[in-house]
Amino acid sequence: MQNGYVFGYGSLVNRRTHDHDGAVPARLRGWRRAWRHTTLRPLAFLTAEPDPGAEIDGLVACVAAAQWTALDAREGAYDRVRALDVFHGLAHRPEIQVYTIPHGKHAAATGACPVLLSYIDTVVQGFLAEFGEDGVAHFFATTAGWDAPIADDRARPIYRRHQSVSPAERALVDRHLAGLGCRLVPPPIP
């Protein structure tokens, strides 16, 4: 594949988790985020799924031809599909890809898999840097599946792309999770 663009809506919004050049804030119309539970692993994945009435913020980043293989490996559980209705500040109108786990691609887990708190911290840190506190609130509001247990792995992060977060960033995450009535559970044993 040649150079192209990807719309990141989760950890890719945090520029510390990747080295893709030319990233700009963007909005994808017709999609929402959701925590997806599969038999692939005992932890939930953050995915994007079609939703005609929704819009999600994220980053559009340039992916060099040589980087697609590594990015596809990073997003191995997902399908890469063309994203339509992406609004961004790029001077041109490139084809933009988005990663999604369609319903039925993987077997569903028998119950809700926990979401890693270190994953949420990393994603929220990116949204705070790019979109401010309103953007963080929009992230929580446009993501489904907050009824899943949240595994508190902050002391020993399990999420492999986790980032160090400040006390203020942790407090911001905690405030939103409390507002959603999320349930914290001990982290899984690695």
C-alpha cells in the first residue's frame, strides 16, 4: 500500500503512542466508540462501530507506505476500512482508513471483559491534549459499554502502550468514571 491516512479514535489520539507524522484533529460522522468483548483476550478492546446519528473526535495521521504493515499488526484484531465523512484541517482530501471490529468477526466473550484503567488513562491523556476537557467529556459520552468492569492496573500498568499520567489527568478520568457509575475491580494476574 502507498502512503495514506488513518483516523485514530482511541490510543492513536495520544501522540505519544505512535510516530505517524502530520496528525491533525478530526471528526468522523456516522460512528461511535464501543468496548468490544471477544474470546481473543480477557480484556475489552476499544472499537469504532457504525452509528448513523453519532460523531466521534480523533486524529487523522499520515501513514507512510512502510508503516502500514506495523500498524495493521498493532491493530491485528481489527479490520481496516475506508472512513467516509471525516472532517479535518488537511489541505487535500485523502482517502482515510479506520480500524473496526465488526460484530461477528470474533466470538463474543461469555461475559463482560474488564477494561484496563491504564488504557483509559492513555486515551484520555490524548483527548485532553488535543481537545481539552470538553473533548474528554465527548469521548466518554460517545463511547458505549461503560457497564464493563474497569480493572485498576494503575500501580502496575498492563496496557502495553500506557503513558505516565499526572495526578490531574488521573483525577479527570476518575471523575468521569464515577459519573458513569463504573465499577473498579482488581487487575487480572498477568
